[in-house]
Amino acid sequence: MPKEGLLDPRPRGGRDSRERTVALAGGRTVGYDRLVVCPGIQLDWDAVPGMAQAVTAPHTSSSYAYELAPRPGT
């Protein structure tokens, strides 16, 4: 099954946790044993005053951006 377009992006209750089903974009319903939801993230360092400078300081790190991830031995 292709990854893209499986879930209907419209907020209409596409998941039924009691029945353990997910509504697909095409109208089908698929059952699941375990469901992992990964909505993604959009970074906005400027939303918090000073955050953009703080995450690039010498002794800080962030797991949200590859270039800011901690390095072994640092």
C-alpha cells in the first residue's frame, strides 16, 4: 500500500480507537493492532524570543535539527 494519501487529512474523525480502525482517504476503513501517528514538526525558532540564538550557542544542542544534534565527545 502506498504511504502517501492513506489518511484523509480532513478533520472528520478518521480514527476509531474503540474499534481500532482508521478511515482512509478513499473511504476504506483499515483495522490496526498498534497505531503510530507521526504528524511531523515545523521548526520556528523565532517564535520564542532568543531561541534562535540559544540553540546555536556553543554548549547547546537540539534533536530537532541534524546540524544541532549532540555529537559524541562534545
